[in-house]
Amino acid sequence: MRIIVLGATGLIGSAVLARLASAGHEVVGLARNTETAARTLPKGRFVALDLGTATPEQLARELDSADAVVNAAGLLQDGPGESVARVHVSGMATLIAACHLARVRRVVHISAIGVDTGAPSDFSRTKQQGDALLAASGLDHVILRPSVVVGRRAYGGSALFRGLAALPVFPLFPDTADLQIVQLDDVAEAVAFFVAPGAPADVEMDLAGPERLSLEAVIATYRRWLGFAPARTVRVPGGIARVMYRLGDALGRLGWRPPLRSTVAREIARGATGDPGPWMGMTGIRPQSLADALAAEPAGVQERWFAALYLLKPAIFVLFALFWIVTGLLSLGPAYDAGVALLKEGGAGALAAPLAIGGALADLAIGLGIAVRRTTRMALWAALAVSLLYVVAGTALLPRLWLDPLGPLVKIAPVVMLNLVALAILRDR
């Protein structure tokens, strides 16, 4: 079969693509950015296409001669250049029109559990609207609504669970309802079942795990898997929780995708539970429990490293951006005269003031560049280059700074090292 997977680089989409390719299908993955996926999933062919902005005619060309389409494209919350309505609603309308143009009948769509029972967030509301469009499309559709999906790969919920599990004290946020964790492999297996010729159509069903767990129980299970002793639980006051969600939203407006945002707050208050019976009865798949799935693949040092670094990552980028911004502001303000004096001592003469101002503006630009996700990588490389330039220039012009009690040149070494760590952990997936 020739199968098209939309959102092929996401957590679910990439697992579905790998599962279908391993079964011998010809699989084409569509996503906005495909360069890395093309290297890591060589059995699939990838095409760069944004479902939120593509026209039906553009998408229909990629669907030509396809036997089925799997739509795993999704977005949790609006961000710069990203809109949940454009992906979940307009994108679905585009997909339906493209399927009719290309004469593709079968569409397996990945929605989310609970969106048919209420819409506490724009995510749920737009998901439900997209589901309704597909249900009324006249296509042979299957709408799968998984609960919180976790797997060996860490992204989204599974990444957050691991990060929380690494904390010595577990912060229990208010208004967290039960979850029925579902395994990524089980979701991919369900998709493989429904794309097969003769599989049931016009189906809507929940993909829920076999057990209801509190968030505290989920984190405790991950702690055991990581080999950590039980953690003491501390309840986070509602006011502090709301501030953290708002900070997450602020980072989201800069292009980052922090795990704690207002959409997450609304969704976890509703919970993610459902009846796995219809899924099991129709497909014969028996979803794994969280404990059994983790026990089947013991954690190694890489999982412990990731868990320990996960919640440190946002702190690293926030502090590093502030470091450069504050340095620039100090150089333009209270430290300006001292900076000019140092440059004059090094022989800059009349250029001392312009160089001081130029260096301060460069620091500010680097800090702001690190803060905005789209320019972070470029800004980190600039920060590395400027740091090394400061070492070379300082050594050449004022070698006595190496012996200064405050160590202005010596301290550049840990700055460079933190810069390299930030570059190493920048990617989310």
C-alpha cells in the first residue's frame, strides 16, 4: 500500500511512519521540516509541506495514487506563526478537499481523548471542529482519540513525566485529574490496523490505557523506572501554579514550547480517561499498562541524564539570555565609564567609546536572539564567537586581566562551556 502520513516528524507521526514502513508499505511523510527525519527514518520518503498553509491542490499532488492517509498533524497552543485553528480546522478542510481531488477514500485521523465531551481550551475546541468536518466528509474515516501518549521516545507528556520524576521533591499542581496513559507502540499498532484493506470505517474511538492513575502515581512509576527513591510530595499553591502557566505562555510567544502552559492547565484539570473496551474488541489490541511497558525496557544512563536535564533546560536558556542582556545593559549604564577606561588603557584611544557601545549592543543582540526560539541557535554561535573574541582581545590588549582577583577572563571559560551545553540540548526532538 501507498500511505501518506501528515505530521510525520511528530511523536505519533514518526512512530506510525516507522511501523507502516516496517510492514513493507510505501510510506510518504509530510511535515513542515523534514531534513532530520529523512536521515533518521530512511525507510520513508519525506516531503516538506505545511498542512496549515497548503492548498488542496498542493496536497492532492502528494496524495496521488495513495491508498490511505494518516493525519497525525497537531498543535497544542498558538505560537509565532502557529495556529491551532489553522492546523486542526483549516488543515482538516484542506485535507478533505485534497482527498476528494486525489480520489483517496480512507483517512485515519489522530485526535485527542475527551474533545468530544467538552472544550476547555482552544486545542480541544479546534480538535472537535476538525473531527466533525471529517465525520461529515463522506470519506471512509477513522477518528482515533488517544489519551496521554508515552513511549521510549521522550516528547510532550512522556518528557514532562520524566523531568518531574527526576526532582527530589514532587510538586503536585492543583486540579489534576486522572490519566489513562497509552503507549506509543499501541497507538501505532491501532493505526496499522485501520489502514489495512477491509478494516472498519466510519469509526470514532478512544485509545485509553488499561488503568486510571493519578498524576502522582504516574510520576512515582517513572521514579521507580529511573531507579530513584520515592520523593516527598509538596502541593503547589494555586497562585504560584497560575504564575508558572503564564510564564510558560510568555515563553510560548517567543517560539518555545514549554510543558507548562495554560492549555495544559485546562486539559489536565479535565483529565484523560476513557473506555478501552471498544478499541480492544474491534482490533484485538490489548493496551499495555504504564508499569509493564516501562519494565519491558529498563532505563539506562541516557534516560537518567535526560530526566535530570529536562527541567534544567528552560532555566539554562532563560538565565543565559538574561546574562547577555544584563551584561549589555550594564555596559551601557553603570559600567560604561569603567569599560571605556579599560579600552583606553589597552590602546583604543578615540575608539574606546564606540567600541564600548558596540560591544554592549552586541551583548544585547545576543541575549535577545537567545530568548527568541527562531534565532536561538544563531545567537548561541554568535555568543560563542564573541566570548572567544573577548578572550583573544583581552589577552592581547590587557593581559593583566588574567591575574585580576575577580577573574574577568578566567570566568569566560564556564560561560563558553554553558554555551556548548545549550547548543547540545537545544533540539526538542
